[in-house]
Amino acid sequence: MNAAQTPVFSRNTTRTQDGSFAVAGRDVRDLARDFGTPAYLVDVDDARSRAREYRDEFARAFRGIGTECDVYYAGKAFLSVAMAKLVHVEGLRLDVCSGGELAVAVRAGVPGELIGVHGNNKSVHEIDAALAYGVGRIVVDSFEEIERVADAAARIGVIAKVMLRVKTGVEAHTHEFIATAHEDQKFGFSIEGQVAEAVRKVLARDELRLLGFHSHIGSQIFESDGFAVAAERLIGLQLAVAKEHGVTLPELDLGGGFGIAYLPSDVPLAPSVMADQLASIVQKACVAAGTEVPRISIEPGRSIIGPAGMTLYTVGTVKQVVVDDQLTRTYVAVDGGMSDNARPVLYDAEYHCEIAGRHAEATAQSRVVGKHCESGDIVVRDVLLPSDIRADDLVLVAATGAYCRSLASTYNHVPRPPVIAVDEAGARPWVRRETIEDLLLLESE
């Protein structure tokens, strides 16, 4: 209890001698005083270092097999103007999946050719905006979208570079709602029966240039086995296109989904290890198919920003609940909840937290809950916290950088927390705190 859990907290988060936490040298008690709670905290240098690791390690590994690897930061994990600038400065490309995310990228000054556009139901307006900005590729997800993108390209007189998203049939070891390559879900073309027709339709439109195939097998993946199956099937598809149409597709996207440590027991693969394993997988698949290695791209999001983020809460009420003869659980209610972290209620996601501001003498089995009108409003389901935890204590939840702010809502009209960037230069808002006045601006009478 009195030492930071290094696998889950950011690289520049340390425990102070008096029991608090410091992020890049800034005590979280000071951050709570200056910016209020709840607040998302981002260890900026941690996020930068992880972006660099992906850039450098995947470039090294894939150069070793004679090709290049582009790293696209998956903006859906967390995106703001400052975050888009950070990944661009660090040499990453950017993957967006809505008109809003594209607008953030444009505001950040990310060049269009370094942007990929995703999404299973892109509107005509979103496609028009993407092509007008000169995005480097659009990942096409349906037969209707082939025609929409081609027609949009024809209207402005450009050739749109596209990839086809493929359901490779891989069942990643993850929650059902975030496994994305099996057949019974909304993304992509079926590898059996649909991909061949999609290829023919793309090649029939002069306004389109087919770059290759795209796959995303799921999220929070700790091993590379699924990527091996997906890569083998995608490379087989690229070879089939070459044989049938005489067209060599130059690129292949293996997606992202690399896991992070949410609990001290989690052991994710380092980027260097994942890079070596994926490079070996691609090389073996290409040798077996008798084809040259295409240019590869990947899309990490969570594994860059997730570990760099934390959420700081203030305790409001504490209750002792007798569960059975052998267990009394302490319910610790904080000033946020499912509106700022929807993942526990959506995916049964687990988190780790610790008290910040003082040492613990003894601990008790606890459950950290939010302030919303739902019994499922749980932040951390099971954790040991001080047995004397009380109102006004601070609680720091680790690894909340990904999909917390992105999924945040204003349920119960609770405004969304700010995103506070912390580094050696100090602390400042990347995204300011939403206010009740902001919410009322949307109202009409």
C-alpha cells in the first residue's frame, strides 16, 4: 500500500515519503488544489516515450525484414489538439474515425497525408471533408462506402487511396465487445465471399487506388498468436489479388489492440518484443506465400496513452456493508464515476487505485464507486484501501489514459473532468473542465 505499483502507474509517478503521489515531480495534492477533482492526469513524458518506442522499435524490426512500418496513433483511445500535436512531433501518423476527430487533427496541424480515416458508417460529409483535406488513406468498411468514396473523389477530381477492412475470423482473447475480427460483428468485409467482390468494385473505379487490406483483431491483447493467423490470411488475399487482377497491393495494416497493465498482475509485451514477433510473423507468411513483404502499418492507441494517464478523485462518503458472515466491504464513493470511466460498466474492466496523501496503517476490502444513479456505477470493483479511509481523502486510479475521456458522458448532468498535462515544466490543462454553464448553453427554452 505504501509504494507505487510500478506496472500500472505512469513511468514518472512516484510515491512520496509522506504517502502522497507525485507525477513528474508534482504532488497530486497540489494538482487537486489547483485544478480540482475529478481530473484526468497525463504524464506527458511517459506518453512521448511510449510513442517513440513504437516508432523506433517497429521501424527497426521491419527494416530487418526489408520493409517499412508506419505507426498510426489510434485517436479513438484519447484525442485532443495537444495529443495530436504530440504524436505528430514524435513521428507517428494519426488514425481518426469521425468528422470530429478529423477536425481535431486539422486544428492540430497534422498533414493530411499522415492521416488515416476509419469508421464503419462514414457520412458523405465526413468523406468529403477527409478527401478535401487530402488524407493519406480511407479504410473502407462496406460496399456502400466504396461507391460513396469513389463518388466523393470524382466530385473534387482526386484519386482516393483506400484499404479494405477484412474480418479475418480471428477470435482475440478479449471481451466480446472489443473483439473485432470474428464474423458476427459490424466491422469489415467477410473473408469468405465479400472481399473478392469488394476488390473488384474498387478496381473498377478509376477514382480509387487500392493500397491493401486492413485487419483489427481486438483490444487488450497480450500475445501475438492472433496476429499470426490474421497476417497469413491477409497476405494470402493480397497474393490472390495479384494472381487474379495483376495488381500488387503495396501495403498491409495489422491494426492495434496491444494490451497494457491495468492490474499489478498484468504483464503486457514490450513494444520491442511485439515488433520482433510481428516482423517474424509477416516475414514467415510472405515466404510461405512466395511474395515480397509489403509496407506494414500498425495502430497502437491504448498502449501509448493508457499507462500515461491517471484519474484523481476526492472521497465523499464511506459505508461499511456486510456482504456475508465472512466479508464486510467498504464502499468508497468518489466525486466522479461511470460518466468519466464507462469501461467497468461496459466491459467489466478492472482497475487499480491507491489512496494519495497519507500512508495506510491497515487495509480493508473496498469498492470504489461513483456518484451516479446506477448500482453498476463502479470505478474499482475490488481493492485494498486504508481501513480508516474517510471523506476528503484523495484516490488515484491508474491507467485511465485510454477510453476514459473518450467515452466520457454528462450522465446526471455531471460535467466532464479536465485533462491536466503534467511534466517537468509544470501542469496545465490540455482540455479544460466542463461546467454546468457549458451544458446549459445547449438548451433552448
